[in-house]
Amino acid sequence: MKTKDFYFDLPEELIAQHPSGTRGNDKLMRLDRFSGETQDFMMQDLPDLIESGTVMVFNNSRVRRSRLYAKPLVGSNAPKGTEPPTKEVEFLILQCLNFEGYKHGSVWKSMTRNAKRQKPGKTFRFKDGTTAEIIENPADEGTEFRTLHFDRPLDEDWFEKNGHIPLPPYIKREDVDEDAERYQTIYAKETGSSAAPTAGLHFTEEMLEKLKAKNIEIVYVTLHVGLGTFLPVRAENIEDHKMHEEQFFVSEETAAAIEKAKAEKRPVLAVGTTSLRTLESAWDTEQNCLKRGWQSTSIFIYPGYKFKAVDKLFTNFHTPESTLLMLVSAFAGKDNIMAAYQKAVQGKYRFFSYGDAMLI
């Protein structure tokens, strides 16, 4: 299957640059994954669209303030304070590569712009004086990736003080105070994502209570959103695309609730593609159950995939030719998805991270 088969025209004005005025005040399209029929609703209608007994699975990963700016130092062994009069370099910190006990260490995988200029041996100074040296240019990771060795272990307090909210590149502005709240789900708990699990941004405490009042069970998984979210599909054939590994966690409580629902023929609804990828990755087809604990996945779901754990999906509207668009096409059928997206464009739905939602 060709990557270009997943292209669609999207007017730039439909790419949401800011969240809606109030969390949860968004449009909602319901798509029947079998017939392709669509209906227009608002987020407030969601409890009426989900049947009693459904298990909803949310990703409680918290976004790290992982977008950082640093000035290059003169020479690979330059002392602090000898920055040349050059522009700051932007880094997106993705994943710790070494741990000191249970704490993060000093070696981190990152993405950077103007990557050709950022070569091993080059040193940078960050906001608080911390320095980092590029020690690796992973040949198999694509040209954007660099491994940074910091002069100290990094903790979450350091990111809070020095980092910015990592808004995606299609949001054409700098992060502001509002993003610290709105680019985070209200139930975010486990810090580690380089992007928000954006389907969850629509949910308020009031909405969660309404869902529970309807006997809808709410459980959580953790998947730290990482490399797979940022990389475009460069391969001509989608089967040749390589997904990058992400870490996820399934608790005993969550696994038991989902297994019980499956046994009782009750629906399992994944809130977001990250929750879906977690459940499909953790499902053991031989034992007919979910594997518990911390695990890793590089699962790439595209048309032809047979779903094992998930029956329904709540998600945002995704970018053309992306792995996420391919995933929802696998779930609802490519023709159904592309037709629904065309209706969304005609109906002036807002797209991507801060945009409107779809219930499949």
C-alpha cells in the first residue's frame, strides 16, 4: 500500500493553533466503522453515545517540558560562558538512555533542527548553565536524532525550570502559559511523554463523572509518547516504514478489568491511538489476556491488521500520510476514514492536537 494513498487536502485554517475556549467544548463526529455512516455531535453528548458497561481506557502519561534551547560553545572543550554570538539551537529531549538506580542519568536521546550542523563533539550550554555534548549521531535513527551527554543527571525539576511545552511543529507559535494546562490531560500522572496523548485533552472532571454515573468503567494505562509520533512516513510503501520503540505499562487492575469485559462481551473503548497501541501490543493471543507491567512496543498498525483487544476508539483528526491516519484506517476502513475526513473538512472541523474529536 502506498503512503500517498493516505494524502488528503486540508486547508491551513482548519489546523487548530489554540485549544477551544473551554476544555471539552469541541465538536465530535461519530463514525460507524462498518457502514461508514457519520453523525455530528458535541463533546457534551459523549456519555449518551457510549453504552453502559463499556470499559474506557485512558493514557495517563504526562508531558515533560522537553523542548530546550541552548547556545553552542566555541570548540568542543570550551569552558562555560564562552558562547559565540550565534542563534540558539532547539532540542527535543526524548528518552533517557542511562539510569542511576531508579533515577534518570545524564545521557539522553534527542531530536534537533538544523541537524547537519550538530555533529559529535559539539557542546552546548543551556539556560541554567548546564552543558551537554553530542556524543553520537545514530546512523539508523534518521538525520534528526542526536545523543546528548549532559554534565549532570537530569530530573523532572530540571526540565520544569529549563524546558518548554513541546508543541508539535504544525502549531506555528511559541508555547504560552495556557499550554502548560491545556496541552496536558487532567488525569496526567506519569511523566515521560514528548507529546500529549491528545484524545484525552477533551475530557473534564465533569465528563468523567458523567461517564462513571452511566456505569462506564474508567481505567488507565501508561504509554510515553515518543519517536513514532514525530517521524513522517518517508517510505513509498507503508510496509517499509519502521516504527520506533516506546515504553508502556499495564497494571494488574487495568488488565483484569479489560479481560473481564472481553469475557462478558462488553466493549473496550480506547481513548486515543496510544491507548489502542498499548492494548494491542500487550494482548497475548495464546493466553487470551493482557501482559502486565512495563513493556516496549514498536507496533505499526495499518490496513489489514486484525484487532484483538479494542472494540471502539475515541481519537482526534490526524495528519495526512501519518502512521496515526493509517491506524484509524485499519480500524474503520480506509475508504470510510477518508470519506469521513472529507466531511470533516466540509464541516469546518478543527484538526490535529488542539482540534475536534471522532468516536469510531
